[in-house]
Amino acid sequence: MNEYTVIGAEPAGIIAVVRILQALLNTTPNVMAAKKLAKKVCWIDPQFKVGAFGQEWRHVPGNTTASKYRAVYDDIFAILNVYGITSPDLSSFALYSEDREYPSLLETAAEPLRWMTAALQSLVTPMIGQAIEILGAINDFQIHLASGEIFHAKKCILALGGRAKGLPHADKTKIIPLEIALDRARLKTFMAKQSRESHSAVLVQGSSHSAALAVWNLLACGISVKQIMNKPYQYYAMQENSNGRVCSVNENTGLKGAVAQFTRALEAKTVYPHQWSYDILSPDQPVDYSPYDYIISAIGLEPVDSLSIQGVNSARLYYDHHTARTEIPGVFAIGVGYPLAAEDGSKNVGISKFWPDMGKVISYWR
Ligand SMILES: Cc1cc2nc3c(=O)[nH]c(=O)nc-3n(C[C@H](O)[C@H](O)[C@H](O)COP(=O)(O)OP(=O)(O)OC[C@H]3O[C@@H](n4cnc5c(N)ncnc54)[C@H](O)[C@@H]3O)c2cc1C
């Protein structure tokens, strides 16, 4: 029987496996014992290619600084060292050799994650496949794969990822998928292939980092944009508070890096002064989608619906934003589909948040 099954090998899944390995070091008498128990961690993913972070999103400019990624990765390399895995030559990774505050693309941060994925696979029991159903209960869950194989585990950690929230009142045939809108080269090709000519601006709904990036990509492709937001753009900043302490403002919701720089110029009308316009509508105000030929939904992510757990679809699974516990004892949910809450009530997403958050919630997984 496996102690844990971790489903998903994206950044949250990778971090979950590392936190479990770290906990084993703290609770077993020596490394040999920890290594033996590590084999009782089953790790399932169809590809082991760092999920969307390492694939669909890899050409996206992110909002995490290189030093924040490096701080997390250095901790992970140190834990792997204890398990006898020698760190790679860090200078071979652009993340360590480039001198940029924000890596230009997520691909830069994905490179070391690919190396870690392979190293972790050698320590635990990896299984290439798609989990479709979890039956049973805590201490004897049965995890069914699409291939027909069944695994048993005492506890399950779901790191399934997320998908763009839909716009229920918009015509689905007009929607440009978010993963295309966020990749400029793919967007250009996609628009060039459309048989329908667009007679209107493209509608972008949302005011997140993804929305701002989609707007930037459209404008750079020569396409006018109408944006619908429920609040104005917010920017991340470091500010001194009344006690003289410097702290971050809009840590999770604010724009950062290259996207923030572009959006500030857009708002100041120093770039594309005639090709971008926006309206701010409260979330309960209906949007009239009919004038638009193409629509992009960038209003956030929701959990994927790839798995049934005791009959509950993964997209509708209740989870606690502070502990990662779900409505099913022994099943925990993490990552971009099930983000934990930050102190200000916003959602903690991204590698530099997953690492400390999972360090806190792992105590509930025992
Ligand atoms: C515009 C943009 C900017 C971003 N900037 C940053 C940033 O600055 N810093 C940062 O850290 N992150 C950033 N991200 C990444 C993002 O926030 C997530 O952290 C990251 O993509 C991982 O979450 P995901 O939803 O993409 O999961 P995914 O990468 O989709 O991973 C989910 C994994 O689970 C697997 N899976 C799903 N269902 C099953 C199943 N039933 N059985 C087996 N396996 C399954 C999938 O195959 C996949 O491998 C950014 C993303 C975007 C879009």
C-alpha cells in the first residue's frame, strides 16, 4: 500500500512530492529509511513534462522574480542532496546565468523543474497515466487509471491544474482559447487561419496578468482590443506602511514585470492610443457579447474536471483554503486549481507561494 498518491506533475505536484520527501527525513531514523518510504509515494501524470507551466504556458512572461524561483529551487536541491542526488550544473540553466530581475519567459523557470521531475521520479514510484477515478476511503483509496490499472494509497494529493473559467453567456464559437491568446506566435497563426474576418475589436474580459498579456499580444498582432474589467488594473509595489515597515501591495493580484511595464504605458496612452479601449462593469452587470467576432476569457482559472473522487467531480470538490483538506477525509487539493488563501484574502498561486504554503499544510497530510 502506498502512503501517498500525488496526482499531477506540474509545479504544485513537484513541490508536494518534495515536501513529502522532506517530511520523511524528519520522521524516519535515517536516510535509508526515508528512501525506502519514498518508494511508497506514487506519483501519477500522463506526461511528467511540468504540466502547463512547462508546455502551454512556457512562452508566457511570468510575474515571479528570478531570485524567488532560485530561493525555492535551492531549497529543493538541498533536500535532493540529502537523498544522495547531486545538484546539476546550475550555470547550465538560464535562470542562474541570466542577469534579469524577471525571467523573460516561464520556460526559463521550467528548465530546472524538468531536471527535478526526473530526479524525483528516481526516488518515488512514478506512474505515467491519467487517473480517472478514486474510490474507497482514507487508508485504502483505490486510484483507477484510464489504462485499467489500479493503485492503492492511504492518502491522495490532487495537483490537477486549472483551466480558464468560461463565460456562460458568450457564444462558444467566438472564444479564442486562453493558451493561444497568451502565446503571441500561436495567436498570430490562429488569427491568420480564421476564415471569418473580424469586423470588430477582439473582446478581452478580465483584468488579471493573463488578461493584460492577451491584450498586449493582440495589439502586437495588429488587432484592436475592447477590454471589459470588473476593477481597474492593479500594480504590485513595495511601500512603507505607517510603522515604517516596507511591505508589498497587491502581492497576488497586482501586475509585475514586463506585463506591468507594458500596461502602464497602455494606460498612459504612450502605446496603442487608438487600438485599446475598456469599460469597467461590476460583476453582476451583463456583458453584451453580440458585437464581437472574437472573445477571450481571462477571468481566472478553475479546477479541471478530469477526475471523480468518490463520485465527486474534481471541478466541484470542496476544499479548505487554509489547510488544503477537501470534503473527503484523506484527500487534499493544491495548486492553481485549488489555491490557498493569502493573508489579504487573495489566492496564493505560483511556485514561490506553493513552496511555503505546502510547508505549512503538510502537517495535515500525516
Ligand atoms: C499568464 C501566466 C503567468 C504565469 N506566471 C507565473 C509566475 O510568474 N510564476 C509561477 O510560478 N507560475 C506562473 N504561472 C503558472 C501558473 O500559475 C501555475 O502555477 C502553473 O501553470 C501550474 O498550474 P497549472 O494549472 O498550469 O497546472 P498544470 O501545469 O496544468 O498541471 C496539472 C498537471 O496535472 C496533470 N493531471 C491533471 N489531471 C490529471 C489526472 N486526472 N490524472 C493524472 N494527471 C492529471 C496534468 O497532466 C498536468 O501535468 C503563470 C501562468 C500564466 C497563465
